Amino acid sequence: MEETPVCYPGAVEQARLLARGATTAAELLAMTEHRLNSSRHVFTDVDLTAARRSAEEADRRLAGGESGGLLGLPLAVEDSLPRSAFDALVAAGAVVIGRTSGAELHRNPSPGVPATALDPKVSGTAVAVATGVVAAVLARRAPGAGGVPAGGAGVVGFETSGGHGVVARTVADVAHVVRAIGWAAEPANRPLRIGVSLRGLAMSSRTRPPMRRAVEDVAALLSLHVGEVVDHDPHLASESRLLLAPHLAAGPRELDLLDRFLPRPFRGICRSMRAAERVMVNHMFAGVDVLVTPGHTGPAETMSLPGGVLVRNGATSPFSPLWRVSGYPAVSVCADTDADGNPLPVTLIAVPRAEGQLLGVAEIIEEGRGAHRRP
């Protein structure tokens, strides 16, 4: 199969190529190995021997008439997930090459981000997908829990209300993986009410003009396709509280570990705070099915100074607690780019069991961006 150096085929296109015999699982794995040479640092574990065996088995099944799903696709699992996630992909016929690093220690590979940029960093998972090493990765906190959400790295991050996540190249690729694994994501069968917020939970947050324009453009686009789009900032302001708990970046395993080291009278305090904040965040979603927020406050601003450059980092994320604390399904997608080519991501959060609606809204945004870029 001829390799396209700029736009690598994602999960959907790879599945189509395999189904019509235009490539084989072994050929896809060979390309993965080639790209892995320059991206090995974003993986914490690689097992190409097992991957080659999986590719051979996939090609035998494809030759026997099987196709579709994840059969023969080169995928990976983030190192934050248990072995069961790895086994689920193998059972679905995927060629799993190893585990990606969930740590946000790697340079953002998106076009427009300077090669010399040291901060903020992105996860190895985002790099593995953005550079085409694998078609998708099962990941924890796939929308991005740090300074740069998935959309800011040029990929799509999706997480269900149960905590399962996928990072892939497009919304369609995410939906393909979700369906193949059997996660619930039924499309909406009714008009949706979309809320839009530019303020986040931090009282001091100030969304910069490029990011603000991107969100406003998204709101205008969605108003043409969904039932209703409303300004949700006043409602968020009335419910907002300061979120200072140390669990904002922690999950159940981290909280269990923390409880072991806290003095006995304080054990469980983080879980109690999380429960209280979840109730508060739930109130913020009153009257809307999906909430649209900036992925971060905006791209970094630079100022030339004698002897160097001052970088004012804009990729802080006062919006991420909305989905991290609530446990609601969320997706991060690139909505636009600024004048310098920096990706401008938006984060969408939906009410529980609305994963299908969430992906549908994200697809509208992605298609709208693609149509805008076409000559």
C-alpha cells in the first residue's frame, strides 16, 4: 500500500483498504514499524513479535472472507489501563503493538507548533496517533487531562461516562473503534439543546480572542444542525465554586493509594470532596444535553526580550474539571487553527448515557472545519 506522508489513513480507511484487499495486516504493521523508529520514545512497551503473530492471524481471517471491525488494524493501549483493555483489542482482532505513555512529556507534533516549544507537552498517546504510528489507542482520560487536550494535538479524544476512552485521528475513527468494542453510543433521536460556555470554572480564566472566535464559530455552526444553542455562562456562574481538591488529576486507583498515606481521620476525604463537587457540576448541566467549552484558554503568546523570548502559556485548562470531576462523557476535537497554525480545540461534555449524541455533535464540528478548509 502506498503511504501518504501528510495524512495517514485512520481506522476507518484502513478497515476499508483491508476489506477490499488493497493492503494486508502485515503491510500495515510494516508501516507501523517504520514510523515506530522515530517515535519509540512515546511507547513504554512494544512487543512486535506478538504483533506479527496477530497480523498473520488477521491476514488468514481476511483471506477467509472476514472483514470489518478492528480486524488487522494496528492499535495500542495506554499504559494507564489494565491488561483487560489490551485483551479486549486482541479479542477483536486488532494488531496491538504495545503500550503508549500517558505521561505528558512529549512535544506537540501538530503543524504550527514550533519545534523548539518546550511547554506545554502532550501525552505519548496523542503523539502515537498524530504521527500515524497507530490508528487508535485505548486510553484513560482520552480528551486530555493536562494543559493540552487531544484536539490541541490534532487528534480526537473521546471518553465514555464509564471512564473508557479512545484517541484516534477523526471522530469517525473513534466511532469505528467504539462500535467494534461494543461500547454503547446510540445516536440522538430527538432535537438537542446545546449550551456554550467561555468562562470555565475558574473565576480568573480569560479566554483569548482566537479561542473565543473558534467557540463562537462552533456555536454558529451547531445552530444550523441541532435543536437549540444557548449561552450557558450565566448558569455556570451561578453554580460555580472553587475547586481546590487534590483529586482533580486523580482517578480511583490514585485515590485508593492516597488514602493509605493520609492520617486515619482524613481517609476518604478526597472521595467525599469528589462526590460533593460532582453534585455541584451536575447542576451546571441543567437544561442542556451537551456543553461546548474551549479546550483551553488559547494559544501561547510570545514576546521578544533582550536575550530570549518570553512565552506566556495560554494552554491552561480551567474547563477540564467539568468532565473530570463529573465523570460525564466528553470529547476533544480541533475546531480551527489560528493565524500561526496552532490548533484551537473545543471540549464537549454530555450528560450520562449520551455518548452517541456527543459523537454526533463532534462530527458536525469536524465536518464543518473540513468544509471550511476546502477550496
